[in-house]
Amino acid sequence: MKKYVVEFLKRGLMACWGGPVIIAIIYLCLNASGAAETITLTEAAKNILTITLMAFVASGITMVYQIEKLALFPALLLHGAVLYLDYIMIYLTNGWLAEGITPFLVFTVVFVLSYALIWVIIYLITKNKTQKINQVLNS
């Protein structure tokens, strides 16, 4: 168990620098398009800290695929659930998701479809590479 916690922390720390960079890029794009509104220093600090936490968790949870006793489907479910909770809590904390059931449902549907699409693409690419390797080995 300790090695998984260490792996979670290591992965999270390696990737969490990306959170502030991403939020800075988003703010610059919003400002350039005229869609940005002025935010307070407190809001900016909260957004930077929470997105850093979001990036830490999102990266750290990828260690779930290193747990050999955990089959792929349960690992996918655990990974997806942690990402969903991570994103939804940060979005709600920062006020990035409008209040109400409709925005919540739209977010949920978009998240599930995006997550599924990404994993279908990963599956197809891996399957294709595996077939090519098997062809070379069988030749």
C-alpha cells in the first residue's frame, strides 16, 4: 500500500505545476477574446491553488493502473470516479459551473462521453499496435 501512496504523491507532484500554467493560459485567452471579467486577487489565488490541487489528484490517480491486483475495468471505474469528483468539486468551489441541475447533468454527460471516447481511442490504438507486434512475431 505504501508504494501506491508514494507513487500517487510522486505523480501528483510531477504534474501539479501544470495547473497554474493552464489557468494562466485560460485567463489570457479569455482576456484576449474580451470574455474575461476582472477577478479579485483572492479569487485568482483560490483558482490557482484549487487547479493545482485538481492537477495533483488527476495525475496522482493514474497510479491506479499500477495496482496489479486490480483488473482493468475496476481500475477504469475508480480512475473515472476520482477524476469526476475531483473536477466537479473544483468547478463548484470556484464557481465555474452554474448552479442548477441542468449544468450539473450537462457536465456529467460531457465528462462521461469524453472519458469513454478517450479510452476507446486508447483501446483501439493499443489493439492496433498489439496486432502489428503479433504479426511481426508470427512472421
